[in-house]
Amino acid sequence: MIDSHCHLDFSEYGPDRPEVLARARQAGVSAMVCIGSGGDMTFARNATALADAETDIYAAVGIHPHDVAKMVD
């Protein structure tokens, strides 16, 4: 099973992230796609950093149309 849309990079998961990942893996989740989108590039950077750290997590990044005006080069 693949979780095709998760936000495991959110700070709310910080202290519990290892346990959350362990429960997902134990439940049969073999891969997770962490979506890095939000009001600034922090979300993209956090998602890709998590994907770099975990072999079964992949990152997909993007910008919501309503956030484009806040984005900078």
C-alpha cells in the first residue's frame, strides 16, 4: 500500500514522527508521498528533506494558485 498524499513534514509530527512512520510501516504502508506545498518554500524544503532522510518517503512539491502571489524567486 502506498500513501499517495501525506504531510509528515508538518511540525505537529516532529516529536512523534518516528512512531507515526513505524505505525504506517507496520500497517503495510510501503511508500509515502509527502506533499510540500504551502505559502512559502519552507514546505517544499521540509518535504524534500524528509524524503532525503527516509528511503520509503518521496516528495512532491508545488504551489497552490492562491499562494503564488506570496512566492518570491
